[in-house]
Amino acid sequence: MGDKIYTDTPPKCDFCDLPAKVDGKTNQGPWANMCAKHNTLYGCGKLGTGYGQEIKPTSEKPAPVIRDAEDLDMADLNEYIDQILGYSISNFYKIQETDAIP
């Protein structure tokens, strides 16, 4: 998970009636939806996986990067797969080549 979430209907702060700016872990352990003031008072001070996310309006969500299909090649595909798997797909190809029966 990232450090931001996007919505047009943010939840209310669990400590007051203002719109929440952060959905995150508090300095006492439990998680809460917090406005800026209450995040400063009670938030753990970090964002990201295991800590929380900043709540932003959908209008601020970055546009996706779109590439033309003719610009893509095997190196792009391998890099994408490496990112998803967390290891180099080229190592898999090497294993397959050495295990091949002549």
C-alpha cells in the first residue's frame, strides 16, 4: 500500500467532526481517521505501509502513464515482471535453459 489514498468523500475525524486528512496509526497503537490537528497530536508521525495514508481528493490523483504499444519491448516486459515478482525474471530463464533436456 502507498502513503496516499484518494476519495471525494473523506471520512470524518474520529476525534472531531472535521474531514479526516490521515487514516493512520496513532501514537498509542490503534488506528484512526484524523484531521490535521489530531494527526499532529495523536498520529505516529509516519505514512506508508504499516503506518497510514494521507487522504487526498480524487482531483489530485496523478494521471496514469500511458505508453504506445509499439514503444514496448521484451526488456520493458521483463522489467515490469521483475518489479512485480521482486526478483529478476532473467534468472528464471537461465534456470530453464540449464534444466533443458538436449
